[in-house]
Amino acid sequence: MAHRAPFLRNLWALTVLSFLRERPLHPYEIRQLVVERGKDQFLDLKRGSLYHAVDHLQRAGLIEAIETIRQGRRPERTVYGITAAGENELLAWLADLLRNPGDDSQDFFAALSFLIHLPPNDVANLLEQRAEQLRRRIGDLGQSLTALSSKLGRVLLLESEYARAAQESELSWVQSLIEQIRSEKVTWNPVHTCSGHKRSRTRSRRKA
């Protein structure tokens, strides 16, 4: 069995997997979609990291090169498609990001950006788990603030106070979204796998 490189999760990898699950693309098209869909406004997608992510995902067996294309006098471009392993990784990854509140808000931004890969009911269930964890965190912070405020004073605890307020705000928003999904005020048709790598475009294949 061929050795697979270990897989490191990052925002570019998530973005590449998400777009390739829609359809096969070459890296330039992926970069165009990032801009067209406004993903660069909220996700910290560093310039120059796209090709590194593509190479990393290919070595990990999560995407594969399926063809090369040439349009006019432009250089050949390699088109990539997601593998079954890549699809499984993406869906599990999105579920983790939705379910578990992290310390980095970028993770939740990323999960929300690509949640159309999951069915609405699954998303609502995952957000319910997130809401429960947020309630526990808010409760723990409240107890900590109560215990320490008389000893340290408010000024030394403002960061904890802010963290609690931020989590209370997130909890309120998450609960509202869950309600809207359950009532079908917010709904979508989940993206399905592009297995078979069907693609309609003029291409030239690399010679073996």
C-alpha cells in the first residue's frame, strides 16, 4: 500500500476540499471562487498557500489530479477532483467545527461558509451540541467571575467578562439559527458528491 502523508487541517485545505466536492477544478478556478463568493472577507486565506494546500491534499490522498487542460495559448492547468477519503474527511471536519466551540472564531466562520455540504437537519443537531457546550462554558465563566471578583476587582477580570459576553451572544445567535432551520425558514439543498469527476470542457491529457 502506498504511503500517505499525514494530513494537517487548515483553512486552505478546508476550502479546497469544499470546492472540489462541488466539481473538479484547477487551482486558478478555486482562487476565483474564493473571491466571487466573498470567502476572503472572513477567512484568513494567506496568499501563496493555495498550491501548498493542493500539493499537501494530493499527497495525503484526499484529492487527485484527473486531467490537464489547455485554453488557447494559456499554460496547461491541472484539474483536481476530491477522492472518497477526501469527502469523508471534509464531512467529518465540518461536523467537528460546527459541534465544538473553539478558541479561534475563524473555525466557526469556516464551518458556516461551507455548511451546505451537510443536510439542514444534521446541521441543526450539530448546533444543538454546540449550544450545550456554550451554556456550560458560560456557566463556568460566571462561577469564576463570582469567585474572583471580590478578590481581584473587575478591572483584572475584564477579559473573562468579555469572553462570557461574546459566548452569550454566540449562543443567542446559534439558538436563533437552530430555530430557523427547524422551522425551515432557513434551508438549502446540500451539495452532493461529484463522484465520477464528470466535467464538460475541452482538454488535452498529459502523455504517459
